[in-house]
Amino acid sequence: MSGYLELAILKYIHVIGAVMWAGGDTFIVLFLLPSLERINFKSRSDLALVLLPKIFRWFLYIGLATVLSGLGLVMYMGLFSLTVIGTRYGAMLFIGGILSIAALLNANLYFKPKGKKLFTMMLDNPDLVKSREFAQIFRKIRMGLRVNAAILWLALLMMTLAGLHI
């Protein structure tokens, strides 16, 4: 009986984490960033100073929980073998897993350092928010988030197709 409970907990963490991760990225790309671009610099800075640290911290935790619980599911279900990867089901799981890891790395190695640089710029000198350098870094972060959202949605598509055994 405990095997079913472990499997259910892993699946729950994995599915909820994937929904939060992809949904959060999508919300930021489609709604938050475009809205920030329409408000004045002072309000934008104030909001970013509150949100950036939380976004960086929680997206890391959610991404790690999703990837690690997915890996746990693969191992628990005995799907970690070359014979499984050779099937369409296994290939979709493998591609989805690689895409998820790529999204996690992209978020933490590409745009998180850029976001921290923006955060530092806003704290050190609020007038820098109007600078060309700030605008360039902001555009790179926006592009990184868009790429991440696309990667995550593609990973979700692969995992969904694998789950449907298509």
C-alpha cells in the first residue's frame, strides 16, 4: 500500500510543480512584464524590488521540485533504461525531461544573474532605471523568460503526449 502512496505523492509534486512553473512563467511573460512596461519608472522599480527576490527564490524551488520529482517518478516506475528510451513513450519522456532541465538551467544561469544585476542597479542608484544599460538587461531578461516559457510548454507537451501514450 505504501508504494501507491509514494507514487501518488511524487505525481502530485510533479504535476503541481509543472503547472506552477509553466503557469508562473507564462503569467510573467504575458501579463506582468507588459504591464510593468506601461507604468512609470518609480512604480516599476518599487514593484521589481518586492517581486524579484521572491520570483528568483520560488522559481528555483518549484523548478527543482518538478525536475527531481519527475526523475523520482522515472526511477520509481522503472523507466530509467535504454530500452524504454527507445520507445516513442520513453523518447517523449526523455525529451520532456531534457527540456525541463534546460529551462531550469536557463532560468538560473542566464536570466537570474541578469535579474540580480538589475536588482542591484535599482538599489544602488534608482536613477539608473532610466539608463540604456538597464533597458538592455531588461530586454535580455524578457527574452530569457519568453524562451523559458516556450521550453516549458514544449516539455509539458512532450510529457502529456507520453502520458497519453501517443
